[in-house]
Amino acid sequence: MNPLRTLSTSALLAASLLLGGCVSNRVNLEEVREFAHASARLGAYAELSTHYRDTYLREQPYLPPAADQVARDNDAKRQTAYTDFVTIQKAVVLYMETLAALAGEARYDFTPQISTMGTGLSGLAKTTLGQKQVSAYTGLTRLLTRALTSHLQKESVETMVREGDADVRVLLDAMISLTEVYAAANENEKKTVLGFFEVALPLADRPQDRLLYTLARAHVQGKTSEYRLIDKRFELAREGLSKVALGHQKLRENLATISSSEMRHALYEYARDLNMIRTGLAAD
């Protein structure tokens, strides 16, 4: 039996009711809420995970027959790994959404997020995920269940950040590392696709092949622009994940002064930067 279980639906539903309860003498957590909210909405990692999963679909038309079987084997591994790769992101997103809700005043329904948590991580021997990441995922989901049942919002925020920091850091580090794996796969794909045309185009540069040559050149230009854009998305994703990690570390290190003007300004800047990165991703 898989030792990793999904969050208790009943516990989280009860928590969503408690979050709207009365809280007296609560410190100002607006910047905590905005930082956590911006972190949860970053989104680039999930998109790049899907892009990584679908590598074979894009590169297959350009592969020589001798390389196709190896590419199929790699595709099978990516398909298997994909579930674990997006599961860790869902855990971090739910953590950030929970943190934002606990730092706010409104009620929050976690039911849709609960349904996306899956059954946990399997732990993949030939990827960057191992027992360390599996343990972090387990610890974080247990913490979420506990933290969400607290009656006092401020204490819930402090408890979750203090106890969740190590696990969140492990999972964010894994996401950053996986973004590098995705980027390396994309670089290999780019070499395969553009390399195909480097070899084929000179052979088609004859008067009778002029139409084919022109269409192929236009296709190369389109693919080159596509790869340039995805490279930019990798850059923004790395920057965004690093901002999330640094912001959460800052929060953990300054829980005693969480409402100080200096701390609030620092979190405001992290949230602003994350929102700018998200805007940049949307513009692409």
C-alpha cells in the first residue's frame, strides 16, 4: 500500500469553514497573503512539465529511423515521470494557496485543490526525485491537514511556515532542478529538429525544388522563433521559482517580526517580482 495518502477531505472541508471564523488582535498579514498568492499563480513549471512530456510528439517527424526506438524509450520514461513531476508542484501550490487563505480574512473552499492532489509520489530511481522528495511531500501534506484545522490564523501561518519550510525548500529545489532537466531535453530536441534542416536544406536547393526549399526555410524560421520563446520561458521559470524559494526563506527567518515595515516591504517586492514574471510569461 502506498504510504503517501491524499489530504483528508473532511479535514480540509472543516478547515474551509474555520478560516472564516473570528480572529481577534490579528497582525497585518496582507503582504504574506499577496506573496503566497503570487507564488501559487506562477504557473510556468506546470506548462514546462507538459512541454517536456510531449517532447517525442514534436521531434518524431525529424528523427532518423535508427534513433526512433531510443526516442520511444525516452518518451515512455517521460510519460511515467510526468505524474510525479506535476504532483510536487500541486503540493507546493496548495501549500501557497493555504498560506494565502490563512493570512486572509475570507472563507476559502479547498475542494477543487484536494481533488488534484493525487495519490502521492512513487519515487523514481532514474530522475532527480528520490526518497528525500517523497518524504518532503509526505511531510507537507500532513502539515497542511494540521494547519488548516487551526482556529487562530496568525498561529496557523507561523506554524505552517516554521514547520513547512524544510519540506517546501526540498520540493522547490526539485522543481528548479527539473526545470533544468526540461531545458536540457528541449536543447536536444532543438538540435535534432534544426539539425535535420541543416542537412536537408542544401540538398533541396535546386530550381525544381524551389517551392519545397522555400516552405522548408519558412518552417525553420518558425521553429527557431518557437525555440527562442521557450528558452525565454525556461529563464523566467527559473527566476520565478528562485523568487518563491527566497521569499519563503525570508518569511521563515523573520517570523518574529512578520508585521514589521521592513518585512512587509520585502514580501511586497517578492510578490511584485513574481507578478511581473507571470505577466512576462503571459506576454510570451
